[in-house]
Amino acid sequence: TSSSSGSGDLYRYIRYNSNYTKSLADLHEELERLGYTRLPKGEGVGKEKYPLGDKEYFEDEHLGEVLFVFNGATTWWNKSRWYEDGGIILQDKASCMPAKVLMWAWEDDEGECIDATAAPGNKTSYVSALMGNKGILHAFERSPNRYKTLTRMLEKAHCKNVKAQRADFLESDPKDGEYKKVTRILLDPSCSGSGIVNRLDYLLEDDVEESDSKTERLEKLASFQLQMILHAFKFPSARRIVYSTCSIHPEEDERVVLAALQSKIAKDKGWKLAPREQVIPSWERRGRPEEIGGDEDLAQGVIRCLPEDRTNGFFVSCFVRDDPAGLSIS
Ligand code: SAM
């Protein structure tokens, strides 16, 4: 519950930022210096140690060696330079998943990426790190204030491969030569935020009028979210698009994905949903078949997270297509 936010009841997830000058071994050494003990990694939600002792941590099972799990009450970074220097990022586990799914089987020479809705930049900085801080990651953010936050975050996180612009993704021209090498797009658009239990990691914006009823609000958000996906479908070299929300409402999750798959443009351009094997297969909580046309395979392709998984509520999906015709990226 929100009242337990920041307390020992929750896990605190910390991501190692590989863009930083110091290594992962250095991070473990720093934790040892601070008196922390590393436990063997957890093996499945509910099987890992919980609650953790004040000075214990382990490597997350699903995100691998960049994400570490601590007792929710820890504040060790106040006694270390690692946070201030951008060596670690406080990021909920669920919020790490979209970048991980986007960058599945990435090869350095594949092309460029877009983060269409970037601020405050947690996912941008993770994609940047997964690209090895090389190549080009175009980052869009339309809100002027949030754009400032984004640029500060990118600097702090040592991102050298991000080309950030204060711009509306929907107004970008997919045919612009600037984007002709873009093969992967991350879409983490504004949503109701209904999944958030630990607000510390999130900076919510209020795009929708407070006076709207819940149904109207969800309808507006869902139609905007769908528009964003359909726009991303138009990028000529794109072959992988991740759509995520921190909402637990099917209206913003499976139903938006289904509408995107049923669109004319998806059919014309060959967009499908990625199979489970490409979308953190070991994560057990998948989509709700009844919300995605009763199709069990589609439901298996998407990920849901709930507070009982000791993360924020979240949704991750991934659209793919075979190499678009005429794609030549070198
Ligand atoms: N991915 C971010 C992270 O993990 O740090 C969080 C993104 S937040 C859920 C959505 C962001 O998208 C907000 O900062 C919002 O201002 C921005 N946004 C919404 N619509 C947009 C658009 N059409 N073009 C660019 N940015 C947009």
C-alpha cells in the first residue's frame, strides 16, 4: 500500500549504470565497505528472501547483473558517492523491464533507437547503457519542465549516445532522413499511473483534466496511447516497438495492444506481437486473455506486474515485424 512506501516492507531496487566509469565489481566492493552482505540470487517471486535484513542484498533474477534488491528502508547511497556520481539509479524493477525487452538480441551495428516519451529518463538511460553508450538514441519529451529534468538526468547518468529533443513525438516525421536507421522504439506514454504504489521512483504528469470521470479519463488516455503506437508503426526501418504503462487497467494495457494489432496500418506493415520467448519468458504473470480477444498466445506475449510481485503495477508489450523490405543499415 502507499502508506508503506519507502519502508522495510517493500524491496528497494537499485540499477547499476554501466555508462559509469566504475565497474560492477567496484560497486560490490563499495557495498562491502558499507557492511552489506550479498546473498545468493532469488529464484522466483516468493522464493527469494523477504523481508531482507537491513544490510543484505541480492541480484535480481529477471534483470540479471544490473539490478540489485535491498530492504525497502535502505538509504546506503547517502553514505556513498555512487548515487550522486550517477553510478547507480534508483529504479523500480518493473520500470526496468521495457528497456530490457526493447533491447533483446541487440547487435551494436543494428541501427538507432528512439525513446518517444523520455522524461524523467530512467528508461532512456537504461536503453543508452544497453546500447553500450554507443550509436544514437533519439529521445523525445514534449513538456518543457520535464525536458529539463531529462537533460539533467542524462548528464548525471553519463549518457553520451542520446540526442534529446523537446518535441512532440506525434509531430515527428517518420520519413525524415534523421530517423531512417531507427530499428527500435520505446513508447512509455502518459497513463493513469494506477499501478504505482511506490511513488518515489516516478514523476507523474497530469495531462488529463481532473474533472473527467474515470471512464472518460481512461478513454482519452487509451486513444492517445493507441495514436502513439500507430505513429511508431510508420517508421520505415523499425522492427521492434515496446509499449508499456504503469497502469493496471486493461483499457490502457491489453485493449490498447489489441486495437493496435487490429489496425489497418499494423496489417499493412506486418506488425505482430512478439512471442513470450522474447519478452522476459521467466516472468510468470502474463496478460489477461479475456482482455486481448480471448487469445492465449497474445496474452502470453505480454507482461503484467502487480504490487504482490513486490514491484509497482506495470504492463509491458512488444510489437515486432520481420526485417522491413529494403532495410539497409550499416
Ligand atoms: N519513460 C520515462 C521514464 O522511465 O523515466 C517515463 C515516461 S512518462 C510515463 C511519459 C512522458 O511522456 C511524460 O514526461 C510526458 O510529458 C511525455 N509525453 C507525453 N506525450 C508525449 C508526446 N506526444 N511526445 C513526447 N513526449 C510525450
